[in-house]
Amino acid sequence: MSRLTEVTARVDAALEESVITHMNELLIELSDDGELSREERFTQQQRLRTAIAHHGKQHKEEMEARHEHLTKGGTIL
């Protein structure tokens, strides 16, 4: 198995797991990976960055919707 195939599989697994901490750890680990070309590293890191950004946006939208639902017709006590 090539290094790129291995890294791609790990990134796929991290994206499927959808745990920000694990995605960030892998992002940092890829920064120091000397076996991949700069372009290969960037591509995999970009996939992680995109997933992290979407996760944050989705979380914010869910929290806003929850707040709106809880405060509908009054205030949270």
C-alpha cells in the first residue's frame, strides 16, 4: 500500500467519524509528513479543513435553531 493510499484511507475514516479533534490531529500530523509530496499533503489537508469548516457551520446552525425553538413564545428560564 502506498503512503498516499494509506493517508487517504485515514482521512476518509476521520471524515466519516466526524470528530473535530481527530481531524485536527491528522491535519497536524500531515504537516510533518515527508513521504508525501507537497501537493498530496495539501489535497488531504484541504479535505480535512473543509470538513472542519462545514462541521462548525452546521453546529452553529443547530445551536441557533435549538435556541429559537426553546425561546419560542417566551424566554429560557
